[in-house]
Amino acid sequence: MTPTPSPRTDAGIHPTHRLPPSTHVGKVRLAVSNLERSVAFYRDVIGLTLLPSLESASKIARLGVPGSPAALLELEHIPGVQPIGRRTRLGLYHTAFLLPTRAALGSFVQHLIASNTPYGAGDHLYSEAIYLADPDGLSVEVYADRAHSAWIYEGSELVSATNSVDFRSLLAATDAPWKGAPSGTTIGHVHLYIADLDQASSFYHAALGMDIMTWRYPGALFVSAGGYHHHVGLNVWAAGSPVASAYDARLLFWELILPSEQELELAAKRLTEAGFPSETSEEETPSHIDSCGIRLRLKASA
């Protein structure tokens, strides 16, 4: 296993038509049972900034980071929605917020310790990650990537693991108190509970155009564009559970940002020709629906 100085865009299993390297995750919208409670969690615990509501979506809370008017996360209260238990529904496993530095992740951990907030952690070799549950039982990841030179490959596969985090080293990297998610924070990836890896691969890899970067992690596939470790995690760890219903706290949709309208249209055409359905929302934005009912919205970069 030899470290490489930069992400290997030649790595992974490639589809016939690959997404452009600059493709990345946009915003995520969740259905929640109590809007004020969820806003408080994502603002006070995760550190997002509450943004002004849009006139067209006044009942949706928008959260982001300083220096950007764009929402990373939208929270919508839907009457009748209830919290869910761990691994009890197919759909969202976690929304993953990528911090710009390891120092910021260390500050975040200090903040969790000071506020007595329970959390889990994992060292995935290419990143260090902290895991929490929101008030509705939906998981949240906050992580920082390691330098690309530290990513490890076996042949064309990016190696992943879940090891213990070296908290002594992580906390020592802290250079300032936590003051909320800093400018430059993004949603690095989403991780989904799905029913079948082959069906998921048909949507996200063969039709949409993501590379499979890691395929030997038990019960999971990790897919991305541009050699990133993953923009989407797919796992069958909740296989046998029902798809999240209209009465469950859940992922309503997530966005994937492509560099141009032309690339968007090509990706949408591939999904349609592969037989995956789409629907148009009240916002007149089409969503493409995978085999577990998860809604993906494609968007061209502004």
C-alpha cells in the first residue's frame, strides 16, 4: 500500500460516462418533527448559522456558514412526522459536514466535551470523523479530510477502515476555541441506507456516472466524482427495514452540483434512459428517484 501525493482520478471502477471532476454535493433537506428543536441542534451543537428564509419557502429553516448566502441544510416541519430509531428505516444514514481543517475538527470536539454532548468517532484513513444523532434520530457526521498524500490505495481501490481516533493528537491540533462551523465548511457527502448494493450501483454508478472508489468495505460501496473518497456512501446495514415513510423524520432530497447545464442534462438523460423515475416538486425542480425512494436533485453550478 503506497501513499499518493494527490487524489488519483484514475482510481476506482469507472462507469461508461463519468461525472465531471468538479461535481460535488449541494444542500440537503430533512423532514423533522419539531422545527425549533432541530434548528437549535444544528445551530448550537453542529455550529451552523441560521439564514434568512426565502419568501417561496417561509416554513423551511435554512442553515449555512459565515460568508455564504447558500444553505447547506434545510429543515422542514411536516405535521405527523415522528423521530426514528437507529437503522430502522432505509434512506438517510447521515449528512456529513466537511470542516476545512483538522484544527477546526479538534475545536469541534472540545466544544462537544464542554457541552457534555454524546458522540462517536472513527478514523477512516483518509479522514477523521465525529458522529452524532440529531433530535429525530438522524445521524450527523462532522469530519476533516487528511492530506491527499496520506490516502492509501490497494491497486485502484481507495482503502477505508474504521479505526480509533487519536484524540490526543486531534485535540493538540486545535488552534482556537470553537465559534461555530467556519467559512469553507461544506457538505462533503451523504451516506445512505439502501436495500441492495447492485441496485444502488445501477443508479449512482452506471447511470449517474460516479466512480466506485471503495468496494471491499463490508456491506458498503463508496462512490464519487473526481477521485474524492466518496460523495455518496451506500450500505445495506439496515437491509430488511422499510423505506422511510411520510410519517418518519427523513431525507426529503439532496443536491448534486454539476459544472454546467449541459452536464446536468446529460446526467438526467442517463438516469431516465436507465429507467429511474423522476418527479417535479412544487418548486418546479425535478428529482430523480433511486430504488429506495431517495430523491436526488441535480443542479448546475451558478
